[in-house]
Amino acid sequence: MASTTRSSAAAQEKEASPKETIAEEISRENDPANPVVEHLQRQVANALVLYLNYKHYHWQTYGPMFRDLHLLFDDFAKLVLQTIDEFAERVRMIGQDPIASPEEMLRTASVKVAAHGQTMRQMIDEADTNVQIVIKEMRAAARAADEHDDPGTVDLFSKVVQIHEKHEWWLRDILEKHDGLLKS
């Protein structure tokens, strides 16, 4: 009887625990080609490009609205910078490695790097176009995460998209208020 007990114990040790089984299933579901992972990776990249763009606009601001735009773009940059880590950590939480190299970031981002030599209006318009892309993608990402039963990622996208929606509102408002300060 002792040998039966030992062999039963050995068999049980070879079987994965329920915890290990669940962890394995979650990791398998979130392979690098999973749409949720792809959306998260894209937003890691977009956040970095947006951050760098906002700093570019911050440094290149000039004209009658200098102070307000200089501060606005710096505030936008700070808020977006915080989201990079949130997206990257979410990628890790669901079992993958976030992209990290500049080449991967530029290859993965869907927003454009800021152009040089633009007027203030062109910079604001470029920023608005990029943030609209991000909003559209984050909404699609939240739907994809919901379809893949990933409430944590849905919550992250729901929270962060509001930051971008607010930025877009302000940029759009600046562009629509034809006050004569921003020449086309």
C-alpha cells in the first residue's frame, strides 16, 4: 500500500495545480499575436511618440500664445508620459514583454513623428490629428479587450482614452476659435 501512495503522490506532483493551469491558459491566450497584446503594444509606442511630439511642440512654441501653448504642450507631455508605463506594465501583467527599442516603437506606432519647420497652427493641427488616431484606436482596443474577456485592459483603455479626449477637445477648440492669433 505504501508504494501505491507514493506513486499517487508522484502522479499528483506531475499534474499542474489549478493555479498553474489558469496561469498557463491566460499566457497562451495572450500570445504576442493576440489582438489585445497588439493594441497594448501599439499604445506603448503611440504614447512615446506623442510624448516626444508634445515636447517638440513645447520647445518650438512661439508667437502671441507662446506662454499658454508652451505650458499646454508640457502638461500634455507629462500626462502622456505616465501612460507609457501603464501600458507596458499591462503587457507584462498579461504575460508578454512590452516593446522597448526606439526602432520597435517607431515601427509599431500609428501616429506620425512631429514634422519640423511648422507654423503654430500646423503643429496644433498635427497634434490634433495624432490624438484623434489614438482615440479611435483606444476605443477599438477597449472593444477587443472586452471581446477577449480582459476587463483589466478594458479599464485601462477606458481611463487613458479620457486623457486623450480632453487633449483633443482643447486642441480642437484652439483650432476652431478663429481669434486671429494662429495664422494658417
